[in-house]
Amino acid sequence: QVQLVESGGGLVQAGGSLRLSCTTSGVIFRIIGLAWYRQAPGKQRDLVAVITDSGRTNYTDSVKGRFTISRDNAANTVYLQMNALKPEDTAVYYCNIHRSPYWGQGTQVTVSS
């Protein structure tokens, strides 16, 4: 059974930082790509960052230079380090096995101005 469990969301002031974690089970972690998505109220779910099995990364333009996706294969965990947060980063953040139907439950990130 494939499971993804996110943690690390919360309330932070603009300019602050948060680190999201997503721990997986039921998969061979080292061979999968992983992604973080976010969904703001009333909007579609958008891709934020991707990391391949070999560690290559890609980001949506709005977070480049502020967010960093990384992975720890020994811990079956993918991270999203978010710095210089802005109110427009407020959303529910979801972990995904890239290009698969497997999603985490989501974690709320709220950035106050």
C-alpha cells in the first residue's frame, strides 16, 4: 500500500521560512521522481517543484531562488525548504509521486503580511 505523509506546514510571517517533509512507504523510493504541488482557495492545483530519481530539480518560476526541493533516499523522504515566503504562497501543499495517482493528504501553509 502506497502512502505519503506530509508535515511541516503552519503559519508564518512574510519573509519567513518553513520546511515541508513528505515520508513515503510502499514504494521503492530511490527509483521514483517526486513533486510538490500547491492549491490555493478557489484555484487549481499547480506544480511547485520536481526532483527526479537522480536528483535533478525543476521549479515553477514564482518560487525559483526561494524554494529548494531535496530528497533523502535513506529516509524515504522528500523535502521542500521554503524561504522568503510571501502571502501569495499561502496554499495547501501536496506531495506526489511524480506522474502517478498517489498523493499525500496535504499540509496548510499560511503566510501573513
